[in-house]
Amino acid sequence: MPADGHLNETLTKEQGAKSGDAQPQWGITAQTGVLTDVLLGKPDFFEWTKLNAISDVAQENQERMGYVFDKQKAMRQHRQMVDIYEANGVRCHFVEADEGLKASVFTRDSSFMTPWGAVVASIQTPPRRRDYAVVSEFYRNAGIPIWKWVTAGHFEGGDFVILKPGVALLGYSGSRSTKEGAEQVAGWIRDKGWEVFVVPIPHQFVHMDAVVVMLEKGLALICEDALPAYALEFIKTKHGIKSIRVEYADCVQLGGNLVSLGNKRVLSMAHNLNVNARLKDEGFEVFAVDYDMFALGGGGVHCSCHELRRLPE
């Protein structure tokens, strides 16, 4: 596995050999296809804090439900997730831990990858507003170009979904991403000739990646209860995306927050019993990790990563 600092050189050689162009072709054109490189956070300073509607409900119910944060358990769970990635041939890269950033482990939010390079997000939640510091340092050290920085309102990586090459779906709840931020990002992508659809989502779902997650080309997990009819028409009718439905009760427990590894393989969480069973029925190989220390803290396995590179389908 190449060190982070040599990732740019490695991809330049691989992609330059294919394209005949010495310039590195950073970015992803789809959120499906075989995942080769992923960006994770180090959980050294992770602890439960007020992040979103999901974590708030869990923490308010701690006494009645018997929820107890166990730091060593969290560290083991994160290591098990990394082991699954590596066993599936995915190279794991990490933003550094910082004692002042208790939730930077959820790297989906602090930046996101596009076909033109990385975008550093603007996080609204006070404990996470400075996550940009560690993620931008990662890109600098790895030699990965940052394409844009969100400067209008707020926009977080969990609200950026590529439905298929040339088509993006952006969400905003107001309490995390805002309309101003979503429209700024949408404008950049439209300028590149892509079609972009922006839609509000109820705040209890936090981000679009708890609502719509691509599984493979033309197939997504969708919590239809979270989207207005016109958004479903855009996804399913206009663009022909087939869906596996996630029920509301599972969705608000991050049931749809999983990661496509490509070739009908998915990384999920052990508590996603209904979703995991449905995926197996549909022929997917499901790698389920115990991840409750993070899910109760407001983020699932999809929140905990974002794609640096995928092979095209």
C-alpha cells in the first residue's frame, strides 16, 4: 500500500498510462464501481457530543436505554471496519486525529470528492466547524488538489450524491447543510456541464447519505419517506434509478448508511438487520461491522468515509 504522500504519484502513473496524459485525474465520476482508496478519520479523540438529531435522541435516552460510551470498544469497532476495507483490497488513508476535534472521524462531512478534485466543506455544527483544518492538511500532504472550498452558508459532504456520471443529487436540512451552500456547490457542478438536482430533506435525517446511497450502477438504497414526490420522480423516473426501499424506522437509525465496495459488495453495520437481509436477498455480499459506538454518536460507516478513488463500472 503506498503511503499517503505517494498516493498522487501512484495514481498519476496508473491513470497516465491509461490516458496517455501525465496529469493526475483525481476524483470520482460515480459512487459505485470498485472502491480502491478511501479517506477515514483516526478515532483517537472520538467521544459522544451533540452533533445531530440522531445523536441527540440517543444521548437523551442513555439512562433509559442503557447506552454507555466505551472508548476502547469504539477503537476496536473502527479497527474492524478498517480490516474489512483492507480485506476487500481498499487502501485506507487517514486524516490525523486532533484533541480539539471530537468527531473528525466522520470524514464524509468535512470534504467530498468530485470528478475535478476535492471540495472542502463548511460544517455548521459548532464542534465540527474546524474539521477543515485536518482534512485540508491531508490533501496538502498527499498532493491531492483541492478544487473548491464552500464559502456560502454551509454544505457538508454527506449531502452530495452522484446518481450516475453527469448527474448529482444535493440535499440540505437547514440544520446542517443550508440552501445557500447547496446552491453554491450546484453552480460549480453545473458549470462543468452536469445536471444537478437540489432538494430539502427533514432535519431528522441529517444528510442525504442517510436517505439515498448508491449500491451499484442504476441501483440505490432509498428512504422514500424522506423525499418529496418530485425528487423521487427525478431519481427513479427521469434517471431510471431502481431502488431498494429503506423503511423510516431503519433510516433514522442510519440503516441506509452503508458503503458500496463494488462488485455487489457492501460494508454495512450489524444492527441493520432488515437492510442487510434485504441486500443478501438481492445477491449482495454484506460485510457487517459492529458500529454502535459511532452510530449512537451520530454517524454510520458511510459517514465515516469518503471515496478518494473508484474504478469506473
